[in-house]
Amino acid sequence: MLVVQEVQKSFGGLKAVDDCTLQVQEGSITGLIGPNGAGKTTLFNLITGFYKPDGGQISFEGERIEGLSPDKIFHKKMFRTFQITREFEQMTVLENLMIVPPGQIGEKVWNTWLRSNKVKEQEMAIKEQAIDVLEFVELARLKNEYAGTLSGGQKKLLELAKCLMAEPKMVLLDEPGAGVNPTLMKKLVNHIRKLCEEKGITFFLIEHDMDLVMSLCDPVIVMSEGKKLAEGHPTEIKKDERVLEAYLGGQYR
């Protein structure tokens, strides 16, 4: 589904991504691990159009996307989240979801006068969809709360809910487990697994919580110094001496 070929990105004299080549298979939950500074988030930014690569190719479903703007990549049904959640704090949880679907009739001012019935009809349909999604991620009881008042873990669930409103084919998650307590983490993992199995959504995620990666992801890709160092099933990654020494600190020995 996603193919990254010899992608490069430098910032001044620092080569953040160095001839990186990897693939993400459709229907998988692929993990991306590596130390801080390995180039993981930079790679996500290149894939989703926040940065333009200095070289190489990025293809999504067989179509070249490197250099496209983030909004154009979003419209190709690729959604991403960030290490720090980006909710609209002064809007309710429900409103945060309702603004996600693209191409809403009410986005054009004149439609609020000329096609007011259609605008209301579409808005009600989106509201029902949003409530269904909030039920799925177990945030329905908070639908009228301001998003800025949610806990860190609840904000991660809100991010997942927002991605569902976009009806994506692939979701890139940047450290979904960061700042999430064990109870909400379990819910988050279960939701990701269920979305992959039941809705066929492909996930590509960066994570430093090795227990989460090893239990959820297959395959696991390891980055080091801007390149892919290793790739394989979690049990294979656990046994890779380079990975054990550099990234896992020997905890799985």
C-alpha cells in the first residue's frame, strides 16, 4: 500500500532521512521503532506532505505522492496523528469530530441561504456518524465537554475518533501510547486492532513502548540514522543483536 524508495531529507548539514527504503503492506499494523533522532517523525512528515523530500519516491496505492500538500494526501484517504495531540480546545468533543469530513455543503457560505435544508440534512447525518464513532471509542459521555479539558489518554482516543470520521484507508500514528495510562492504553490497542480486522484500515505507527509494539505490530521496522536497520516479526526483532543493544536495552534477553 505504501512504498518509500531511497527517500532523503536534510536540514542544513544534518541528514535526518538517508536513502530510506521500506514498505507497508495493506491490512497490516506495522510498527516503526528506533532511538530519538533516528528520523521516524521526519519520515512521517515526508509521507504526509508536511516536508518535501530532497530525493527519492513515495507511493501510496501505486500513485506517487511525494511533494503533494497535506490536504491533497488527506483526500487520498491517508490520515495521521501527532506526538502532541492537535484538538480544537475551545470546541466540544462532538464538534471536533463534525468538522473532519471533507466537502461539507455548509462550507460554502451561500449554501446556508440557498440550500439550507440540504445543509441541515447533511449536518444531522454527520452528527449521527460522530456520535456512533464516539460510542465506538467510549467517549460518547463526554461529547459536550470542551476537548481541551480531556486527559492525555482521552485526547489520544479523540484523535482516533477523528481519523474514523475521515474514513481512511491508512492511518499513521505518531506515539499513540505517549502519556496514556494503562487502562486507556488497553482500550486504544483494542480499538486499533478491531479497526484493522473489521474495517480493513492499515496502520503504520511510531512507538517507544516496546510492550505495545511487540503485542500489536507485525511487522516491526527499525530505523537508525535515517535508514531502515531491520524488519521482521516481533519475535525476530527481539532476537536481533543490533536491535537489542541499540534500542531495546536487553530487556527481552
